[in-house]
Amino acid sequence: MAAANSGSGRLSVLIVGCGNIAGRFDEGRSPGDLPYTHAGAYISDGRFNITACVDPDDSRRADFMEAWGVPAGFRSIEEALCPDRQFDVISICSPTTCHEHALEIALHLNPKLIFCEKPVTTSLAETERLVAGCSNAHILLAVNYSRRWDPNILKLRADMLAGKWGQLRSVTGLYNKGILNNGSHMLDLLHLLVGHMEIVKVGKPIFDFFPNDPTVPVWLEDAQGIPVLLNCAHAGDYAVFELQLVFSFGVLTMEDGGLFWRERCVVNSKAFKGYRVLEEGSRRAGGDASAMCSAVDNIYRTITQGAPLASTGESALAAQRVCEQINQQACAL
């Protein structure tokens, strides 16, 4: 998928961290494949110029520069602090434990927008401080809770508001690999689809990957008292991120993180007269694969046209606050 950066009038990009989500997931894939990464999405869009990258690993940085045609590379983000360098967008793709420092320096670089991988930091207090710092500096902050850019999710939200699926009866999610790392993705998605939720009860923490970020089963309720149950799998077994929404008109299930959706509508039973049941249904492709393209398009339109960001520091904070509450209650058990 690699292509050289060229031309003028594009938004200049600095990518911090040269790992999987920065570009490696897309290296060697077909040019026609939808990109999964920051570099892949910027190049595919065509309105951005990746002018520099940062990674302390010399070999990994050199490979990234060659793969994506990046002209300048630095071992640290501090090396990018130069009066004659200006970046319109800074992508923070380093490990989460490095985000705080990268964001601090990124504020000094004064870009138009920072596009940060989730979660913003491992600490709620630090995330609050840095989100406020971006706001005070008039720097836009986009956070890669990617499902906010998934066209299928956005259509589902519109359909729910229009009553297409009837009344929402319950929600069940399945996740693993940490309440903050992956659970925040689930909670952010639920904030988008369901709205504000209160914690009813949390279960015992499961330390399936991170020592300080357990996976936690939790029961929440929305403003109408609709139950939202988050169940757990173990990250040592397999990766999973699924969501089932039970409506009065049928059941929708997001599978494989949003790559597929299963729809089952209500029909009259052929076997039992007078009963209504769920049909066998169908499985269709979702829109998660196009989320990164939608994200960078939204970023471009936000910078150049003032369009609203779909995923912001404030929406990320809302999810992290719930994660913090869940974690504190679980670890107190």
C-alpha cells in the first residue's frame, strides 16, 4: 500500500511511533485494501503529507520511512521541536504508557490537530489535564475510538433514533484485554448508541493481560433502566469484541469487532401458531474496515471546513471516567 508523499497544499503529518497501528498492519497488503493504520489512511486519502516520524528503534523507524516514503525521522519527539518545522496533524501511535509525554511535547509543536490512539493515557487525571491543555491551546484532539467513524454504527444510531428496530430491551457486550484498553472502546460505543449509563454492579476483576488493567464484568443501566451487561472473555484464549442489541422488532449482533453484523427480525412462527419468534437471519459485512478512511476524512474536513469531530477528547474522557469507576469498584472486592 506504500506510496511516496508528493505535491503541495496537503496537510503535513508527524507520526509518533512506527509500530502496528502506525503503519505495519498495512505493509505488504494489496493497494486496493482498505487501510487499517494511520499511515495507510493518510496515503490512501491523498490530502495529507507524512513529512516525519518518530521511533526510538532505529531499525523500525528506517523500515517505516522506506515503506511509506517518509523523508525525516527522529528518535524522540523532542528532536522534532525545530522552529522551521510545522505540522498540521500529529498522530500519536506510541504505546499507551508513552502517550502522556508525547502529548506534552505535541502541545509545544502547536499542530492544528492531534490524532491520538486510545486510551489517551493510563491515568484519568492525566487525560483530564491533557484534554484541557489541548482545549486551552486551541488544538483539536481526536481520539481513535474508531467505531465513531464506522458508517454502519452511525446508520444504526440513526435507525435507533428513528425507531426502526422498535424499543431497545437490553444490551450485552463481550470483551477482554482490559477495562481501559478494550473496555473503553465498548463503553464509548455504548455512549454513542445508548447514552449515559449508571453502574449497578461490578464483578471480580480478571487479570488476563495487563497487570494494572483488569477485564471486569459489569452491569449498567441507561436513563430508562435498560440493562447493559458487559461479559468477559480471557485475552489468553482469543481476541473478541462483540455487542448484541435486543429490540422489540429483532436482534442485532456486532461480530468480529464490527467486521460483520448478524440481523434477526421477528416473524410469525411456522411451528407454533400465535407465537412470534426470531428468524434465522443473515450475516453481512460491516463498516469497521472503512473506519480509518472515514477518520482521516473527518480530520481533514474539521481542519479545513470546521466540521465537527466524531471522536473527541471529551467523549474519550466520558468513557475513561466510567472505566475508572468500574476498576475502582472491582479492585475493592
